[in-house]
Amino acid sequence: ILGFSLERIRDLDRTRAKIEHDGCINIVKWHPSGQGFISGSDDREIKYWSLTNDVERVQLKHAVRTRHRANIFYADFDPLDENIYYSCAADGSLRSTHALQRNVGELLRSSDDMM
């Protein structure tokens, strides 16, 4: 088990691991288990990356296109289901997305003041 450790984070920081999006990556949030993380980007996608035994590699587990209309600036895991992600974006919306069911961004809250 790789698990979360400061040494593992330092190793990942020094590596050339490819974490790819079609835009700037604005948020990286570690899963509480330390086995992976999600990233959110200007491309309005949330991607779940799992760690591998090779420090120079991470593996894309899920890529989900949300219904956000602007850049994602925050994302997090649901505390009870690691396949549900919450995200906030510059469009002023808070959305939940289920990676396995391809629920592509149920609107939870919106603010018209943001756009």
C-alpha cells in the first residue's frame, strides 16, 4: 500500500508525472486515503488520478466532463462515496458529479452574481 506520506508527496513533487488537462489545472485535492487525487481545470473536467508503484507515473482512473460553464476552481470528494465529486467554478455554480454513473454535474447551488 502506498498510502499518504510526506515522503510520497515529496517524491511526486520531484517527478515528471503527467497530470494532463486541456487547460490550466486550478485545484488538486488528495483523497483522504492518500491513494490518489482529483484535479479540476479550465477545461471544466474533473479527473481522478491513482498513484502507482512507479513514482514517475500516475494513472487516470476517471475523467468526467461537468456542466460548468467556466473554469473549475475547487473540487473535493464526497466523504461517503469516493466516486462523487463536488466542484465550484467561475460560473458561480456548485455541482455534484458521480464518476461511475456519468451524472455530469447536478446543480446544487448557483449565484448569478459571479458572471
